[in-house]
Amino acid sequence: MMGPYWGGQAELLRVAWADFNLLKLPDGTEKEANFTILPDILPTGYHGAELAMVAPGKTVAVFGAGPVGLMAAHIALLKGAARVFVMDKEPDRLKLTEQIGATAINFADTPAADAILETTGGFGVDCGIEAVGYQAHDHTDEEHPEMVLDNLVSVVRATGHIGVVGVYVPEDPKASTDLAKEGRIAFNYGQAFTKGISIAGSQCPVKKYNRELRDLIIAGRSTPSWFVSHEVSLDEAVDAYARFDKREDGYTKVLLHP
């Protein structure tokens, strides 16, 4: 779905203000899978890295190894980060992070904050990226809306930066706490304030980045389809979405072919 227009997963799609919204791509299908990641996941990961002020030589912690987190780690490395840590509890997703040279941490085995602080000699990281959102779950599958933000505040050094691209909503009637039901996330802001950590977050302004990211793909500098696990027809889409939603082993990203 795009705004109020239904049909984002259909064979045909109405594009409002197409002369402004569409991005021209080169002819041919050679890089089609990579360009499929361009309208959403790749720029969102890039946005997270921008908000976290990732730069050459920085150390980065990415919480969440879903599609957005994987793209954030990929972009952080493209930006020249010295080291990138990626936290998740799904082994198949963590294996993908190692393919691009990131350090995978399974928080089901060890507390993520402890692992990062120990690895960095207690110093922490320069930049943190929140790629999970308000539906964060611990290793027992219990929901904790504040969990990722608390961890990031713990591992990002004083005067560091946190970029939030995981989704947070104004209200969530099915949330695990009364505050979260009203969209209020009770994380450790006092510690963030004391450490002088900047926190920025928003939905991704795709058009701000998509032309440059397109050119990275054309030049072969970025191949974001490396994390695609399945390519299926529309007839198989419902089953594939269900498997992806359940975090079934091996379902990291699914492309649909109308």
C-alpha cells in the first residue's frame, strides 16, 4: 500500500505524481533484484547511518538484523566504519552480517550491551542504529518496547549518536505496557542526557537518497540483493509473508515476481 492507494503488492500499481515520484533506471534486468531493494530498505538503512552520523573510522552498533538492519550495516561499512556490530537472536540473519564483514552478536547467548562493552574495552561505540522498533522482543519472545533504546544508550559512548529507523507509533492498543499503548516509550533518557548522546529518528525521506544509491548500484559499489533468500510468484506471496513474519529459518527477504 502506498499512502491511501491500495495495490502495492499487485501486478499493476497506480503511482501518484509519477513524473516526480518515479526514479529512472537503466534498461535491462541485470540489476533488477538490486533495484528492487532501492525504493525502501536500502535508503532506510542509509537514513539510519546518516542519523547516527556514521563516518570513516567510527565504530557502529546496529540493533536488528532484519532487512533494514542488514542494509544499515552494509551502508556503515560502505561509509568506512572501522567496525560494525549487529545484534539479533535469529542465527540465519546473523550469518548474513558476517558475509559483509560485520561482527554478529546473538543476544540470546550473551547480553548485547555486555558483549559490545567487553569487546571495546568498556569504551562503547561511536554510533548506534535502532532497526527494530516498538515491537522489540527478547530471546524468550517477550515484548519490551524500550529494550533496544536502553541497550543503545548503554553501548553508545558519551557524545555519541543514535539513529532510530525502527518504527514507533503514536498508539499501540495491543502493547505490553500501559505506557506503550499510548505510544510512550519509557527508556533511559536520563542516562542519554547525562552522556550527551544525540538521538534522531524519523521515517526515511527516500527521494533524498535514492539517486545516489541508484548510482552506487549501477557502479557495482553496492549489491543490496545479497540478503534476498527467496524469489516467488504472487501466488506464493501469502505463504512467503507468513514464513517471513514467523522468522522461519532462511526467510530473510522475499522478492515477488508478478
